[in-house]
Amino acid sequence: MPNSPSEPARRPSGAPEAASGETRRVVVRRKGPMLVEGPVEVELEDGSVVSSDRFQVALCTCRRSRRYPWCDTSHRDRA
């Protein structure tokens, strides 16, 4: 299984290493954003990079956010 705990993690060629070997925590929610310990840089499909220096960021996984890739809670059911 790729990236199983018994295998060393592989980075795509050209991908930067984590600063000083720190591990980042990523929390995946079924009906919500992906929470990532910051600061982070996010590379978008078009190759542009956005960054945040916050201690934790919420990344949109539903693509409804007007601030994509940052979550603006658009995933919530509206009455």
C-alpha cells in the first residue's frame, strides 16, 4: 500500500520537503473542510501558489467556496 507507515513517504519530483522535517497534521471531515496545521502553501491546479501563516487552515473540499481553496462554510446546508 503506498505511503503505509512501513514505507518511507515518497515526494513527487520537484516537490519541496517539509521545513526541518516537521510532520503536519491533516484532519479530514466527511462533510466539511480539510483542516491542516499551518502555516501552509497550497499549489492550485493552474500552478499558482497561495499561502497562509495561520496556525490552522480549513481547505475547501466541495469547491463551493467563494474563497477557494480556503473554506468559507459553503458546504453547510442552508435553510
